Amino acid sequence: MKVVLKELGDLAANAELQDTAELIAGPDDVVVAIEAATVNPVDQMLASGNYNYPVRTPYDLGTEGVGRVVAGASKLIGRRVLILPNYEQGTWADKVVVKAANVVPIPEGGDVEQMAMLSTNPLTAYLALTRFTGLQPGDWVGLNLGNSAVAQYATALAQRAGARVLSVVRRPDAADGLAADVVLVDGDDLADRIKAELGDDRFALILDGAGDASVGALAQAAAFGAPVVVYSSVTGAAPAVGLGDLVFTELRVHGVWIPNWLRTASAAEIEQTYGDLARLTIDGVLRARVEATYALADVAQAIEHAARPGRGGKVLLRP
């Protein structure tokens, strides 16, 4: 079975569970038995047709997942692999045929549900932290959307490097259980409260996933020339960094998008990076909340659950 997008538009209205014929791997393919797959916001964006990827229906849904190779390239048979989130194949299925170049073997062990979330958000956090600056012990990282998976992964990775993290959340209950050194709730006086927490220190790096005024408040406490890395926008708006901070503090605004990195990184770098992130996941350094899991047959409920406002963790499919 697999889940297919019949037409562009609303994901819930156009996702259909279909039976599949026996899967046969071509000479450059593998067949992966899916163990777990995530339901991500990007799935809705792809379904809408308003994303930076040309979706042609019928389109196999699911952008990331983990499973075992059961047929195809002999060196990979039996290995647990991540399916790369390049949108060339689906993961909401019991089995999928994938180009061998689009899977990465990962170490054994660990929670399979945590592994299913490995290919997108942990990598986004890693790239955002490492591509545009070299964090030093004692540096401050400022980020918003603090209860999001990317922000939680970024917090863990930054703290592992010896940096300190100030995290902004949108509502008080979203602060529960966060590991950041400082957690602040967004509000009209956010910029003043950030400066009070930092004292004479300044942010060496800012991560923006919210697309709201909070990134502007963080930017007011940035060091000269610090990078502002944008990885998403839940509002759909561009980062609201003040003109003075761009001109006088010379802040540098960058975007990070995984498909770009997958196109330019070598196969060895991709495998090494995912292997490192997998080991950190196995060791418990990287972990995200799972709110619910659903059988593949219940994909409609999974899609509805993932779209609920105020959701406190990821929704996964377990074929």
C-alpha cells in the first residue's frame, strides 16, 4: 500500500491510500520496507502546488522515513537506511522503490521513531548552525519557534558545541520542557527582555523559523556581522529584520534548504553527516517529541492530527 496525491490542493482531501503491485527494483534501485515515516508541514505545501518543487500528480506522498532494504543493491540488503528528503519518492507506504543513490545507510540501534525524523529537521538544524559561522564555546545563539523540532535539535547541537541558547516561544505552555539556557515568551517588550538576559553579550548566530517580529527583536541583540539563518516561515512572511540592524550592524541574512545541500554535497559528505546525526540520536543527544503514531490505513486521521494548532510533537506513520 502507498498514499498518493490525486490532485493538487488540500492534502487531506486529495490523499488516497492505494494498493500496489509487487515492487521490482531496477539495476540502480533498492526496495525499502518502511519502518516509520513522518507527516511534515512540507507535505501540505507540496500538495498545494505552492512549493519550490514541481509536483506532478499522481504523486507518491511522504518526504522522509526510515526502513530496511529488502531487495536491490546487494551491499545494502538488510541495512537500515534513511530515504533522502529530495521529494523524488514517497515514504507513506509499506514498501517503496528508491534509487540507491537516494538512500543512506545508518548505524543500527536507537528508537526507530526518532530515526524516522532524522533526515529533515536535525539536518536543517545542523546546516543552520555550521554553514555560515563557526560557533565557539560561550557564544550565544538566538532562535524563535523554540518548541519546534528544528529549534530543539539546534539547541542540543549548539549546547553540545559549548554555545548558549536563548529560545523564544509564542505562548507560555510552549516553554515546558525546553532545554535552552533562556526561554522567553514573545511579546511587545521582547527586545528589551532579550537584552536584559544577555547583558553585554551579543548573539553570534540567529535562527528564524517563525517569519514574525520575534526575529527582529533577536536581531537587535546581534553581534556585528552576525548571520541570521532562515529555514522556514510559519506565517509565510519574510524575516522582519530592522533596516538599522541590516545597515549599521551589517547582519547577513541567509536561507537554508536541504534539497540545495543534497545537490551540492558529495555522497561521502551526505553519508558522513547523516551517520554523525544518527549516532547522536542513538546516544540520546538529539531527540524530538512524538505526539502520535498511526497505521498507514489511518493516514487520513494522521493528516488531520498533524494539522491541529498547538500540536506538541510530531505525527508518524507506522506501516
